Amino acid sequence: MLLQVLIAIALGIFIGIFTGITPGIHVNLVSATLFAISPTLLKYTSALSLAVFIIALAVTHSFLDTIPSIYLGAPDDENALSVLPGQRMLLRGEAYQAVKITILGAYSGLIIAICLIPLFMLIANKVYPFLKPYLAYLMVIFIAFMILREKQKLWSFILFFLAGTLGVLTLSMPGLKEPLFPLLSGLFGVSGLLLSFFDNTKIPQQKITKDIDFKIKELLRVLAGSSLAVFLIQFFPGTGPAQGAVLSSQVVRNIKDKGYLALVGAMGTMSVIFSLVTFYTLGKAKDGAIVIISKLTTIELSSFILLIVTYLIAGSVAVFLVLFLSKKFSKIIVKVNYKALVISII
């Protein structure tokens, strides 16, 4: 059994590298494919080993997808202020530093999340039964808050309405078994790459530095905000790391580019871990990978602990993998034809 688990972790990390650095390929796609062929796989391995594979894949992906988010999708100089902090740092030749700060937040978030599991389980069992009858009203308040905090409130409402309409239409299409794969590939994969293709992007020489230019005090502020936000979003349907990052930014005021990168990294790994914890504690599957795991096996205390240990092992390995690959990307990105790279990925 131990050998099966170790092999599952190794395979999950390996596949997680591929999904993480490839835009448009998501953990849920691999998990759904795995579930489709699970009757054959279960002849040779256990359902728990498949669950371990999915967890190792998910946490590795959450670390490795830092690379394409920072190194791909860079705009021209005129539009630099409109993009994410990681891409701004790329245009300054500081992409490797951006990756290091994001991974610092991600791994710190992983450790903090594991430490907070007992506290969350204690709070969730008392708070969720009280909140459950009022979740719809609280969700409306949460949505209103998200819209009203925007400068362009009308456009924010229109985009919210369009997003809801798109979701309803997509999920109600008859005869479409996997609607989210083409939808999310188009929204989050191809669209950003097409914008990059039509921009006049010039990637400067990237600096490889040994130190991490980020203060401990700032990291502690980010982790505190992320911890509070990740607790809150577990109770609301349809909320994830992006919404958690917005809530965190309300707690952690005056956050700069580097702090935002650490915040996004922390929220990503914390959400991955708490998606499992929420299912184990409340029976709510907020993540596609966890839905697949719930269909494969029953999560008892022993298997829950094993899956948490898998998070820690895969996350620790992923830190070294992403730093190694980021160095390679820093050297390659300035040599390749950027538009040809974008087209080949599409």
C-alpha cells in the first residue's frame, strides 16, 4: 500500500508539472478523465491511491501555474499599468523574483492552512448550521459588496449579469457532458493568449537573484488576511481564490505589487487544501477534483490525514520544481519568438 501511495504522489507531481505550465489545461479535466477510466485503473490499484494522485496533481498544479501566469500574457509598455503585478515585473526583468515571492506566499499559505485545519473544523461545525438558512441572503450581500467596491459599478453589474447568463446557458445545454472544459479553456486560456499575440510585446533580459525582496512583516499581513478570507469563502457557494483575494485585500490595506503576488499564492494553496477540509467537515464539495474523489472513495479520518500529508509532500517538492523551471523560462523567454510561442500554445 505504501508503494502504491508513493507512486501515486510521484505521478501526480509529474502530471501536475504538465498541467501547471500549460495554459488552458485544468486539474478538473485530468480528474474527470481519471474518473472515466477508473473502472480499469481500479483493477490494478486502490481508490485511495487515485485520490492521492488527484491531490498531488492539484497542489503541484497550484504551484506550477505561477509560471505561465507571469511569463505569458505580457502587454506592451503602453498597457503595462493595466496588467497583473507579475507581468509588470516581467517587463522590468524581474519575473524570477515575482515567481519567488508568489511561491513564498503559496508555501507559507500551505503550512498555515494545515495548522488551521483543527480550528476550522471546530468553527465550521458550529457556524455552518447557523448560517445555512441565510446563505442565499448573505450571498446577495457578498455580490453587492463586490460590485459596489468597483469604480465602474454599472459595468461591474453588467459583467456579473453576463457571467451568470453564460453559466446558466452552458450548464443547461443538452447532450454536453463536459461543458466547462471548452468554456474555461476559452475564457482563461485562449483569450489571454490572443490578447498577448496582438500586443507588441518585447520581453527584456531577466535577472536571476538569490534573495527574496519581500519583508516578513508584509508576509505576515498577507497570511493573516488570506487565513480570514479562506475561512469565509468556504461557507459560500460559487466563491474561490479570486473572491478570497478581494476579501483579503480589504483586510490587508495598501497592498503593493509584491504583496499582491504573495496574497494570490497563499489564497491558491489555502483554497486547494480547504476544499478537501470543507468536504470532510461539512460534506460540501467546492472543487471539481474533490467531487471526483468523493465519487471514488469514502474519506475517513485515516485517509483524510494521508491526503493532508500528500499536500505537504507534493507542495514541498513543487517549490523546488517551480524555482528550477522558472530559471529555465527566464532564459528561454527572451530568446524565442513570443508570437510563435503564443500560437503554438493555442
